Amino acid sequence: MPAVVESYDARLQRANVQITVKSSSIREGGERQAETVAVINAVPVLHAGGGGFRAVFPVTRGDTVLVVFASRSIDQWLTKGGIVDPAFDHHHDVSDAIAITGLRDFAHPLANAPSGRA
């Protein structure tokens, strides 16, 4: 889901994010209703990397991110690392969100984005 960063803790590399696509449902009378999703707090922010290197970008309020939801609880893994028992049996829960930086909508493309090889 696309989301906007409300705040970012650079030391812990986690953000509070607001999902930007409303949740929708059909009421008993057949009426469609769309509601804003609550802010998701303390979402780990992925900084791509490997082999001892990372591509780290500053994350600021208003940045758009892609939020993905792990298929199992990541609470134990976030606290302990390694191979863990998830301890909770929920799936794709908002508490298991991970934010990936750099997502942009078509209405706000990057200005002066490179279009060729350097």
C-alpha cells in the first residue's frame, strides 16, 4: 500500500506512516463506504543493501513509501533477530508493516530524473 511518512526516527530507522488509499466496504444497504486507515506507528524502514553496503537516503515527513505486510508476525524477529517462533498466528497484519522508500505516484514524478546512461 502507498503511504506518506508522518514522522521518522533515524536512530531506530522506523517511521509512523499514513496509508494513502482508503479502506472500503459495502454496508448492509449496499452503500459503499470509504474510510481513512489509522496511522501505523513504528514501521521499520528498509534501506536496500548487502555485502556490508547500504543505500541510505534521508527520510522526511511527507515522503511517499510503499508499505508491505509480512505474511507472518515479525515482532519476535525485530526484537531478537535470527530464526524465531513468530509467537502470534496472524497473517498480513498492520503490525507487521515494512516501509520501502522511493515510491512516487504518476501525478508527482521526479523532476529532472535521468533518462539515459551517464
